[in-house]
Amino acid sequence: MKQPDQMRVALVTGGAGGIGSAISKQLALRGFRVGIGYCSRDYGASTLANEIRTLGGTATAVKLDYTSRTSIRDALDTLEKTFGEPVSILVNNGAIAQEKPFDTITDEDWEHMLKVNLQGPFATSQEVLPKMLAQQWGRIINITSIGGQWGGFNQVHYAASKAALINFTQSLAKIYSKNGVASMAIAIGLVATEMSAKELDSSAGREKVSNIPAGRLADANEVAAQILHLCKDESFYLTGQTINMNGGMYFG
């Protein structure tokens, strides 16, 4: 039996950040029950959940540390107990970035970047899959980056983590699409968020902005609208695809 959107439970990691809050809000206000995953933004996630409830949506803030498998499991258990249904939509949005010349990146920098940006989505995907497979319906949507497609200059470790996330998306699609679980990625370009502010304030960042064919930065709500589309039954056949959302910067 087809489950209505109102019965779907979505987890948005990094759900209190610039892009994450836009995704959380759009999903909740379209009938999904949303877990706003946060690592350190307790106040921001709780405030957003309250705002969504005031607007008539259903949302709750849930602590989720991408570096801890126990934290991930606890977050999923909390959401299932809160909403009475397991997570059937996972948006792997949580990530970190770091501006650093390649020759100054330390082993610790590299390891932490991949632990959060790649191992976190891997572990969370692995944990949600059994119940998605049991209900023969699921979405794993990974937020990646144009940096993972054309490389990084002062963000080599970040670009490498996002490139791997694209391949990870494709692998999941090959394995699980036949079971009703679709995996997609959205490769975003430059979006006006707190996370991108430091990059955009550099000379290289300002040059990137001037070279965007669309003539402006993306708005977080535009990204959220694409996520909403991918959650629909009609978008299942996009499984394995990486949707480029970069204002015309890259066409690969």
C-alpha cells in the first residue's frame, strides 16, 4: 500500500544549518515528519523545530554526532519512538569544511574531514537501510559539492570527501534500487550560507562568484526544493544520479 507523505519520517543531518534548516522546514511544511539532526547546534535545532510546529508542521530536534555510531543509532531510535515509524528518508546534509593550502593539511585534518563528511553518511545510511528494505521504500539523498567534481584548491580534503560521496551514492543505487530504496546526490555550487562565508570572503572565492553564469549565489530554499522533489514517488527513477545545482558553473 502506498504510504502518504504525511506518514514518511525524514532525518536531515546538519538540519539546523543554512541549507539544513531550509530542507527541514520545506519537508515539514509539505507533510513529512522531520528529525532535525544536530551535533552542536542544540539551541538552533530546537528553535527551528518550535518554529515549524508553530507553522503547522511536525518536527523534533535530535542529537546526532556523525563520528559516533552509538549517537547515530540513538538518534534513529529516538525518532522512531517519537513518530511511531522508522526513518524512510535520510538527507545526509551534515558536513564540515576547512580552508587550508594543500601542503599544510595534516593527517588529523584529513582524517577528521573524511570521518565527518564520508564515514558519517556511510554509517547513517547503513543504520537506516534495514527498515527501509523491510518496507520496500526509502530515499538516501546525499548533499555533495561541485568541489567533488572538479577538485579543490584550498579545500583538497573537502573535495576528496565529496567526490567519494558521489561514488558512494552510485554504489548504494546499484545495490538497493531493486528493493525500492533510491539513492541520489545533489552537487551544489556556491550557496549563501554561514559555512561558505569564509571561502567567499577570499580572493579565490570572490573570483568564483564573479564567474557563475547565473550571476548570483544559490539560495538554500532552491536546494531544499530539489530535495522535496526527490522525495516523491515519481522521482524514484533518478536513483544513482548526481543532480548538478551550480548555476551553470559545471556541466559534467
